[in-house]
Amino acid sequence: MAGRHILVINAGSSSLKFALVNEQQEQFPIQGLAERLGSNEAMLHWQQDGEKHSRTISNATHTEALAQLLPLVEAVAGGKISGVGHRVVHGGEDFTAACLIDSKALTAINANTPLAPLHNPANLQGIAAVTALYPDLPQVAVFDTAFHQTMPAKAYRYALPEALYREHGVRRYGFHGTSHQYVSTQAAKLADLATNNSSWLIAHLGNGCSTCAVLNGHSVDTSMGMTPLEGLVMGTRSGDVDPNLHGHLARTLGWSLSDIDRMLNQDSGLLGLSGLSNDMRQLEAARSDGHPGATLAIDVFCYRLAKSLAALSCALPDLDGLVFTGGIGENSELIRAKTVAQLGLLNLHINNDANANCVRGKSGPIHQSGSRRILVVPTNEERQIAIEALALLNE
Ligand code: AMP
């Protein structure tokens, strides 16, 4: 197979997602997921040539799962993988771009663990697993936060005592950077504009949701903060709430910090508002049947999203367009229409036919003539990680 191959890995605490990316092919030759690692029910699932396969890998660790999947990946790649690109969640202020993984990078990723206590250790486990099996293969870390390191201080600082920032890194970092970078670059291509001379509002709407203002290829503000809880209403995350809520719940209900954390991260958002589901497809169906909770959840979701986009427009001197991406952004005609209907002051007006047609992986414009651009661009974080890994290998 012509073209270089990068194996992209996204390691979670008990899972490992992977995709083989060929620089010359749009489709991934093989991709899959090892899940429930460390348990009796551990499984490896993969997709190759449009066919799905599964294998039981009881009690497999990350390394053991990799040992099982690497021969499959190598066979597809004709024996040659040029490198591995790891998604790493938090790079703090240490990483403003992707980097080749060496002992210094590992130390810095580890040092940022307090900012992402669940994710960074899992990402490090994925790196250790590859190192154990292929010590000489170049590995690259691509950070969710790095793209947002170009935000100015007025966007990333909280109005808190300075020592909390200086000594403890309490500031806004932003996430979904890989997606925002990929999507804003693709949007510029679609609009026939130079990335370094374009300005976009991006709405990444999946189970996690964030907005980003991208000016000349750089993030200048984003809705997520020190953690991915800040900002928009998400599947199970609340997004912004009054910071005094913690004290109120502790005083009046006796809730502990972990009770409050769990409620805000796992029981809130679309799920909490609707009392039904965190899945937008299910909520749209229930709304059509008149379900009041689903109707309210969708109203709040779209209003808060529109407010966030309008607020982020303050970061841009001009606006070349609004871009929708993520599972909801790429597929939901309803959410796009309801959100844009509240952004008329930004001269954003949707074309209903184009909006209805732009689903299931299609990209393209969905605005009326005379409106600013509104685009749908499917995200591709694996591709972006591979692009960044290949760029580093080229150096
Ligand atoms: P992601 O995390 O990017 O995979 O996105 C997951 C979200 O996308 C879930 O809320 C899904 O319900 C939503 N989604 C996927 N397909 C559709 C669709 N056709 N209409 C509405 N929402 C969708």
C-alpha cells in the first residue's frame, strides 16, 4: 500500500481506541477498540474492509491488547508503520503543539496529571504499552489543549487571585483542540480562503460540546475551561453553573465534593434536563412526541450554544463563517436550525433544504444567499493526529 502509515491511539483507563491512518487514503484501512481492559469481559473489536470482527481478550492489559492488535495492523500496513500518534488530553502550559515522545515529554505529561487525573495516566499507559512492544518506533503526543495555547490572557485567565494561576495552574485551557484545528482548516479550504487569513466560529457538538473562535488558524477563545465541564450544555455535563452551587449543595443537602462532581459530570446536561437520555437522536424523537423534558433540554441546549457563539464573536475582528461538527453538529438539522435562528444579529441565516441534506458525513454550506457562511464539516481527529505526527517525523 502506497503512502506512510500512522497508528493513532486514544487510550482510556479501561479502553484503547485505534485507527491506522494512511496519508494517501481517505478511509482508515483498519480501526477498532479494545474495551473493558483488565476485566474478564475484555474484548477487541475492529473493522477492516467494511467487515466487523471481535475477539475475547479476557483480563488483557493495555500492553496485552496492543500485542494482539498490532499484528493485525502491521499486516494491513504491509509490515511498515512509520510511527504512533497518541491523543493526550492535557498538556497544560508545557505543550503548545504536538511533540515527539521522549523522557522529557513523559515527565511533563506526568506533571500535568493533576489537571486531568483520569485521562493523562491512561494516555501514559497507552504510550508505555507501545514502548514495551516497539521501543524503537517513533511516538508522538498530540494534545487536546495545545491548539488553545494561543489564547490571550484576557481569554484564559479567571478573575481569581493571581497565586492560584501562578502556583497552581488555575486558568482556562480548553479542549477538543485537535478537532477545532482540523475543522477550521477544512472550513477555510471549503470556502477557498487561506487558513492564515480567515476567521471562524466552530461548534463541536458531540457527547462533549465546545465552541471555539479561530483567527488566522489560531484559537483565540473557547468555551471549555480548566476542565471540560465549563461552557455548553453537553450529554451528561452541566456546562456553566453558578460557582456558588457547590457551597449551596454542601450546606443545604450535605453533599460531598465527589457527590457534586458526579452530579455535574454524569447526571446533568441533556440527560439531567430531559430526565430521559443524553442521546440527541432519542431526545429529538421524544420531542416530536411532545415529551416536555426533551423539548426543554433541546431548547436550553440551543439557546446556550447560540449565546456562547455570540459571546465568542467578541474575539474575532471579522467572521468568515460558523461551522458545525461532531455527531450532533454533523447530523442534526433541528439543532443547527434552532441555534442559527437565534443568531440573526450576526447575519447567520440557514437554508432549510441545504440543512436537511447535509447529514451523515456530508460537508458543505447550509446558509441562505446574503447570509454569512454556515458550513457543516465532519471532524476527523485521527486524521489530524496523523497529520501532526507525520509533520514531526518529516522534521
Ligand atoms: P459524538 O460524541 O461526536 O460521537 O456525538 C454523539 C452525539 O451525536 C449523540 O448525542 C448522538 O445522539 C448525536 N447524533 C448522532 N447522530 C445523530 C443524528 N442523526 N441526529 C441527531 N443527533 C445525532
